[in-house]
Amino acid sequence: MGIILPVAGFVYPGIPDYSGSILGLEDGTGPAFLFDAVESIQTRIPDNGLFAAFSMILIGMLIDLDGSGWAGLPLTGGIVAALAPQAGTDTATLAALAQNAATWTGGGTRVIWSSLIVVAGFCRVPVGDLVRRLAIRVVSGLLVAAVAASTSPPPSP
């Protein structure tokens, strides 16, 4: 659990909803470091829903390799909030995709795949072998979800 605090310490100051209280500023006056960083490189990112979906899967997978399982969710949500309108995709769909990629491949797999140990024991199959066989299927499912998410239009106002 010790690694969660440093990760949160870098993520939350980048989100304006949290940065004000962390930095001791009044509500609504906190800087948006994360949004500013994404907006500064936004012109170099293709306005393509498929690219945004695959990027969010990659970011989601990388952000939760720290072992916490959930620490990357605010970060991926913040990045999606900045990228989705530009890519013309639904913000909630991309956020859900990134969060699923984070929890299914990062530290959150301990929680989500906890029943895997029971199933492996019942079937008398080594857990490691079962994980290796299922990893390809999990990543394949995420890739199919990325294609589906890229075709999801934003809701009409």
C-alpha cells in the first residue's frame, strides 16, 4: 500500500477538483496540471476515436502496474476528459475502457481474478498456467472493446 500514496500524490494535483484543496487554495481556483499537459500535446494527437481508444488501453495498462489496482483511475479519467471531445467519442465509454484495462492488467487483477485461484484449485490446474492462457483472451477482449468504443458517438446534447 505504500506505493499508492506517491502515485496519488502525483495524480491528484493534476486534476482541478482536487488540486485546490491539496495546494491550500480556495475551491474552484486549483490548477489543472493534467488537463494542461494533455491540451499542450493535443494538436499532435490524431483526432481519431480508434487511436484514442487504443491509447487509453495502453495508458490504463501502464498506469496500474504499480500494484495498487485503482490508483490510476483518476488519471485515466482526467486524460479521457481531455481527449474524448477532440476524438469525437463518448467520454464515459473511453473512461470505462481505460479503467477496465487498468484493473484487468494491473494490480487490480488480484481483486478481479481472485476467483481464478479457486477455479484453478478445483480443476487441479496450476494458477500460473491458467493466467498465461487467459492473458491473451483478456487482452483480445480489451482490443475488441477498443474497436467498439471508437465507434461509440458522444451523446447528443
